[in-house]
Amino acid sequence: MTSVRRHNLPVIMALYLLGIFMGAIDTGIVTPARTIIQNDLGVDDQTGIWMITIYTLAYAASIPVMGKLADRFGRKPVYLVSILLFGLGSLLCGLSEATGSFAFLVAARAIQAVGGGGILPIATAEFGTEVPVEKRGMALGLVGGVFGVANIFGSSAGSLILDVFGAHQWQYIFYVNLPISVVIIAGGLVFLPNHRTTSVAKIDLLGIALLVGMVLSLLYGLRNLDFFDLAGSLASTDVYPFLIAFAVLLPLFILAERRAEDPVTNLHFFRSRPIVLTLGIAFLTGFILMGTVFVPSSPRTRCTSPRARAVTSSSSWAWPRASAPRSAAGSPTRSAPNASSASGWARRSSAPSS
């Protein structure tokens, strides 16, 4: 590493960590405003959940694709394009408040998620290249720490923004990303180095298409599972066709990757015991973290079976909600007696119905 790079290393790390924080915080920042957004845009709970679901699906599907494009075309341009897409998606999400279109919001969230999917893998790979070996563990620890804190802080940040700007001014939840994106792009053009692999092989378009289809099918099928009524939900047309699609696409993907000149996923990685062990630990860590962040909001919004309702009716935690939805005349309506405030968690207890 040259002396110039060593001198700029703190700036380089800050630009990547800021991008990670911005992308990760958006996984939960919408949660407190979800009810208000869906009421302002005139959709019900079943439709409104898509503002979160589409982000999760597009984010997960774009991560391996953006990582491969970074290897092919260079990390710096793909990272900056990812930040640009994230900022553009955030701008469009905010403008959906003026358009009054929920479909517009969902499309904008998908654009935002595609950009977000390119931030974490590129930043992690760049830390492994730019940071000296003796400090690499510390740097990767910072990546995990920033990502975890941002995920947990997202919901509180959303509530704070709604408290400051007003309950129905939810567009500022998305606009807050715009200045951060501008700072990262401006700084990245000056300070970020570019690393890429020299390859003349064809881009694995078939592998990319199959991988995206697999990820979307698996995640959407799992999303619709009701673990309080597992057998019943497995028979639902919202679950089993997508799990079957994943099972069909998986062997096709493996076959395509074996034949590809430059596969999007190197299958030899899965023959390495250390890599498989690392992936397993990463899965368990992510599972526990996401469960801690998102499970508290799920009992009332996601559990639909009689047993689930019986379990959650007596006592449950809920993410904060900023205020009650507007009435038809445009003024806020009175909130339900057990609604929680926008500034924090609230404990709700109610006796079982007779």
C-alpha cells in the first residue's frame, strides 16, 4: 500500500462505513411510519407490508449480483452507482407522498434496495484489500458493528424524524438519505481507489437470472409461512409454489454455474470447510440479529392463526407508531386506546376476550 493510500485510509473507511450505516438503517426506519404511510396512500395492512417486503427481497437478490459486477467493472464505480441508486430511490420514495401513489412508493423502494445491495459486499471486500493485515480484524469488526447498530437504531431514527417534522411528514424519513449520498459520492470520486479483476470471459447472465429467481422465490415463500400453523401455511398458494420454484431453480443454477466461463457464484467455495463454517456462523448471527430486531413487531401484524392470536392477545411488544391516521377530511383521527407513541417502545396488555 502506498503512503498516499495509508494517509487516506481513515477517509476511505469513513466513506464505506457511512454507506453501510445509511443502507442498513433503512431496513427499520420505515417501520414506525408504516401505518401512517399506508393510510395516507389509501392501502390496507396486507398491501402496506409490501413497502418493507419489496425492500427485503430486492436487497437480498441484488447483493451477489452487485458484488460480481464490482469484481468485473471495479469496486469504486459500482459502489458509487449503488449510492446513487440508493439516493435516487430515497428521493422517489419521498416524492410518493406528493403523488399519493403506493405503487410509486413500492417501485422506488425496489430501486433503493438494489442500490443498498451493492454497499455492504463492496465495502467489506474493500476493507480486506485496503486495510493492513494487522488491522483487518478491527476494520471488519467495525463493519459488523456499524451494520448491527444501524439495524437496531433504524426504528428509533424513524420515530425521531416523525416527532421532529410531524407525524404525516413521513417523506423526510427518506429525504434524510439525500445529503449523506451526496457526501459519499463527492468524497468517493476523490478518495476511493478502484480495484477490479481483469477478465475477458462472458458475463454469466443466465447464472445471474437464475440466482435472482432463486433468492426471490425462497424469500417470498418463507415470508408467507405462518409458524403457528406451519402445515396449513405450507398448503397456501402464497408459499408452496415459490418453494417449489426454488427447488427447481437450484439444480439448474448449479448446472449453469459449472458451465459458465465466469460464474456469478464460485461453487468451489462450498467445498472449503472454513468457508462453509464461516457462512454457517454468519447465517446464525444474522438470524439472531434480525429476529431480535423484527420479531417484536410481528405478533399483531403477521400471526393470523387462532393459536397465534391466543398467544399474543394477552401481552405483546410493539414497535412505536407515530400517530393515528388522518380522517377523510385530512385531520388526524383519534388513536386506538392501546396505540403506542412515536417516541419509544410501549408495553401493551389486554385481558383475553371472553
